[in-house]
Amino acid sequence: MRISTQMMYDQNMRGVTSAQSEWLRYGEQMSTGKRVNRPSDDPIAASQAVVLSQAQSQNSQYALARTFATQKVSLEENVLGQVTTAIQSAQERIVNAGNGTLSDDDRASLATDLEGIRNQILNLANSTDGNGRFIFAGYKTESAPFVENATTGKVGYEGGSTGITQTVDAARTMTIGHTGKEVFNSVTSNAVKEPNGDASETNLFEMLDSAIASLKTPVADLDDAGKAVQAEVIDKTNRGLKNSLNNVLTVRAELGTQLNELDKLDSLGSDRALGQTTQMSNLVDVDWNSTISSYVMQQAALQASYKAFSDMQGMSLFQLNK
């Protein structure tokens, strides 16, 4: 094989270029803190990093979803706490109303109190969140779920039939917004039935309305049969309020369980994020000790290449053969 001065020049030039490229690569790693800055640096690690990055993004999305869910569930639980207090106050009034020695004025005063409580519960049932969306309307969040008929005075439910759900982890979807029907127009499976075996009243507002109408009815001039009819109305409302309270407390218990679960899922998500960060670091981050050492060694090699190239430039094959 014929060896020319040009061939020696090209070989030395390639050596300098290669050493310079390696030196710059280590410099880039030190500058970015990343061992893998492009797929060609480590194709396998780069592909694994893409998959892991998607998992990290999904984990972050679930964390954001849990924050939203926690806010919604906490708000509903807070409102139902006030509803619980209001129902208990109504029960106290109904118990007092069962006293057969009350005058018509006393009964009218209790009716006024019950009207105030009933309106308070109606206002709570039409509560909104910070964005003005009705929290007990299901997916019909733009309009009030409970509407009072201007003619009859009866309160009807016009909200959605499906509660709001949220996916809070890869395999977990929970209800974060119950419908008003589930809360204010339902009873539990073990609800107290009527003495004659009929199903118990479910509509909280109708219970209160019937009791208010009864208490506004004068009983001083009624016979025993008439008084018994009014007393039965109060007794029925008492049973109904007990059932409604149990239903609200059941919903609150579910909300409390969900808040506890969301807290645990947050903890799990944080642990998962930490593990993913560590795994990503192992894949693409710089090993500083190794990289700095390689950078210094490559710099020395580059300087040696420069020296050899410089020495070679003034030489030719004729000089080498002397």
C-alpha cells in the first residue's frame, strides 16, 4: 500500500477531530447535566426515557385530578354538615310540636321556625362552588337543581340524574358530586317504614311542607279525631326527618371515606413520582465523577493530538526517511 504525506495528514486530522468531538460531548453533558441529550447518545436509554416521561405526565395529571376532586368532595361535605345541623334543628321543632298542650299560637311559632329551616335547606341544596356551578345538580351545573313552584309552593328537582365522577388514579374513578335527588329525595335501604307498612316519605321538602301546613292549622276547635289527624302528620314528619338525616349522614360517610382515600392516593402518587424521577435520573442524568474524569482525560488527549498534528505539519515522508 502506498503511503503519502496527504494520507498521514488526513489520519492525524481525523484523530484531532475525533478527540475534539469527544471532548465537546463531555462538555455538553456537563453543561446540561444530561448524559443523553439526543437519541443517538444512547438509543435504548432514550426510548425508555420517552416511555417514562409519558408515565410521569400521566401521574401529574392524576395528581391534578385529585386536587380538583378533593376540593369538590370537601365542599360537598361542608355543605352537608350544615344540612345535618338544619335537619337536627327541624327535628327538635317537630318533637316540640308533638306536645299536645301547645296553643295554636305556639304551633304557629313552630311553623315559622320550620319555614326558616326549610328555606335554609333549600338554599343549601342550591349551593354553588367558586365558579358558580351548582354542586347538587349532577352534570346540569348551570341551573339550580331545586325549583319552587310559584303556584303550589312545592319544591321539585330539575337537576341531572347522574352524579359527577372523576378518574383520580389509573384504576380508580369516584363520584365527587352527588345529585340533589340522592341527597334530598332519597332514603337508605333500612329506612323506617310507615306503621301501616307504606313506604316512607323520601322528599325532605315535602316532609317539612306538610308539617308546616299542619302546624298552621288551628286545633283548638277540632274534635279528637281532627287533632289525631294533625298529630299523625307531625309523627310522619318526625319519621321522615329521621330517615332523611340517616341518608345525609350516609352520604357524608361516603365523602369522608373518599377524602381519606384521596389522601392515600396522593401519598402513593408522590412515592410514584419520586421513583420515576430517580429512574429517569439513572437513565439520562450525568454521572458527575465519571464525566468530569473523562472530560479532563479527553482534554489531555486533545492537547496531545494538537501537539502531534503540529509536529507533523512540518514533516514529509522524505524527512521521515532520513
